[in-house]
Amino acid sequence: MTTLRLYNTLTRQKEDFAPLDPDNVRLYVCGPTVYDYAHIGNARPVIVFDVLYRLLRHVYGADHVTYVRNITDIDDKINARAAEVAAAKNVSVEAARAEITAATAKQYLDDVTALGCLPPTHTPRATEYVKQMVAMIGKLVADGHAYPAEGHVLFDVSSKPDYGKLARRSLDEMLAGARVEVAPYKKNPMDFVLWKPSDDLTPGWESPWGRGRPGWHIECSAMGEALLGETFDIHGGGIDLMFPHHENEIAQSESAHHDHQLAKVWMHNGFLQVEGEKMSKSLGNFVTINELLKDWRGDVVRFNMLKTHYRQPIDWTSQGLVESFNTLANWFRTFSLSSEMSQPIADSVLEALSDDLNTPKMIAELHVLYRDGKHELLASTLKALGFSGDIEDPKIAVGSEGAIAIEQQIAARTAARKAKNFAESDRIRDELLAKGIVLKDGPNGTTWEVKR
Ligand code: AMP
Ligand code: ZN
């Protein structure tokens, strides 16, 4: 078996992966803040690190990998949403908060399960680990790495000489690049919050610094320590988390642990944009996993996500989804996946994945297996990679021939519009609409979707 090589953000290079303990390979990935539906960008780290988890389980044995993905259920965005809901529904803020976090966490787990992702070994919620957070903050204060000020506790970045080693930025650059909150009680503007005071309407816990709540960064440090120990193998998340979140996790944990390294390998997925644009609610191109799953089965979404290497930016398009659907529809017409099948993974696919999760290469190798008629091996490989083999759905039952027919109609309509034959172009549009296919004209041409 080829050696697993992973790109480490900490060293900015690909390295041979050697676990601290091959009997217990430990992986931590920052999970969602549960106040709203997860979007398709949030699905990227979940799918990417699920593939890594499956690969590690394959190499080291399913019982020898511990995967932690937390749920952030203490956060000011949650508190703001809870206040809105409490006012609208005339319930207590605490009841609204409990309801929002429970419902969102459940929705999230349902959505990512539909995407073929295995449940992590542990899914800790921040609210269950406040005691450990308070203990870690207490240690940092006692050792001179943190200081209380006006009900807050702040991490003193000047106490950690290598602060910035992950982001590779100097304090000055960080100051210029980050939106730091300037507050009179901070010694240094880069000092960040470990604990902050809560008023009566905000969830709070008793602590040596008064009733309050933890900052986001300390949540991950405390949950990681509790479930994986002081040092673990791999820490992952989206590239936006590298700074300040991961830099601050390193600062807190290493300062609390006599400078023992928090994680040996840091992995970050690139960002996802939609149809060439940054996804945002104001642009109206904000796609939740939940909505997408109404049109496409999880297999199609998963396959489409893996066509791009995890460190590259990905442009999420309906055209890409149609192509992914067509590939899978073609395969699953030839063979099917069954739940009983043993799950050997093709060597060529293992080799591709071992090279820093080269999933575009993996997909090329899947096509080769199909071309060479190795359908049984292709089926077992897909199964082991988290595909279910179920892609047909009444709502999306256009099938691959249907998709090709739609593309032909779109081409005919585009030609008609070029020739200024608008009666014909409208006729084609209406004909498709009658079949439940909605056309969308954009700067890069016309795409289609199934009417919801
Ligand atoms: P959040 O709930 O915003 O903390 O995000 C949860 C995870 O999704 C983090 O690992 C983020 O880095 C990741 N993420 C958020 N937006 C995107 C995006 N557009 N593309 C890729 N990953 C993202
Ligand atoms: Zn985190």
C-alpha cells in the first residue's frame, strides 16, 4: 500500500503521514454553529473529511480511528436568533435557544447523512463541555497566558512568542487583516476573548470571573482535549478558519499543555462559490443542503463535490450537477450497489486518495474501471467511498437521456433567440416548463432546474 501523504498547512508542504498511535488515529474537524440550515459550502468540509475518515479507517482499521466533529451550540449568532424567536413566539429566550439548536443540529445530521457521511465517533456539543472550558481558562490565567478584565477573560498573545505560526503572519499583518474588536480592557488589540459576561437574557454559566459564556475558540480547544488528548494527528476545517480560529486554538491549547503541539497536521478545504459568485443571502444564490437534496440525491451532490480537489476553490453549478447525475445514472444502469457487498477499494483509487486526497484523479480512475468493465470492483469501491447507488427520485427522474434532451432543447432555444425568433424560443421554454423544467438565463448561458 502506498504511503498516505497529506498537505500540512502548518509546514505548507505535502508530508508522509505517520500517526502518533496507529491503534488510535485521531482527527478533529470544526463543526457547524447551529442556528440556521447548513449551506452547500458547509457541506464541503463534511464530505472531504468523511473521505479522509473512510481512508484512515481502511488503512488503520475501522476501530483504530477516532473522529470528533463538534457542534457549536454556544454562539452569539444563536443568541441573536433566539432573542428574535422568543419575541415573535412569546416564549423564553432559553426555550427558543434550546429549540433552535436542537432542531438545527438534527437537521444538520440528517442532511450530512443523506450526503453519505458516516457519523463521527464523537459529536460533542459545546454546552456539555463548559466545565472543561472554565478549567482550561483557569489554567491559562494561572500560568500568565490570560488575564481577567471587566468580566471578560482575554488571551494575552504576547505570552505566546510563536503566535501566528499557522497563518504565518506577523502581529502587524494580523492587525491589518483581521477585523479585531478594539476594546479598552484589552492589553493588545490582538488579544482574544476566552470568556465574556452574560446578561440575564443571554445564556451563562457560573465561573470564577462571574456569570458568563465561553468564546468560540476555547470551545474547540476544550472539546479536542477532552476527547482526543493534548496532541492529536489531524485538525481540519475550511480555509476561512485558519485565522483567527485555528491560530487561537493552537495558542490556547499549546499554552495550557506546556507547548505540546496541538495537532501534527492541519488540513484546510478551499472555498465553494455558486455559479461563479460568492454565495451570499443578498445575492440570492444561497443554496442550503436541504434544498439541494430536494432536487438531487446525496450521491449526486457528493460526486459533484469530489470532482474538485479539496484545496482548490470549487465553482458549484447546476451544469456540474447535471453532468454528475449523468455519470452516475449511466453507471447505475449497468450495475447496482447492495448493502451486503464486501467493500474492497480499487488499488488505483487508493493510490489517488493517498496522494493528499486527490479526488479528481480518483474519479478518473473510477471512469477507467467502468471503461474496463470492472463493474464489481467499481461498485464495491463506490460503496466504500460512501455512495448508496440510489440516485433516482420522482422529482428528478429526468434520467440521463432526459438531461441530454433538455440540453438539446436549450441549444435550440438559444439558436432561436440568436435569430430573434422569440415565438419559437418562448415556445421551447414553455414546453419545458410544462414538464417541470425551469430555465435560468445567466451570463454564462442557460441552465435548468427541476421546479420545486
Ligand atoms: P461555520 O458554521 O460558518 O463555522 O462553517 C462550518 C464549516 O464550513 C467550516 O469548516 C467552514 O470553513 C466551512 N465553510 C463555510 N463556508 C464555506 C464555503 N463557502 N466553502 C467551503 N467551506 C465553507
Ligand atoms: Zn474549531
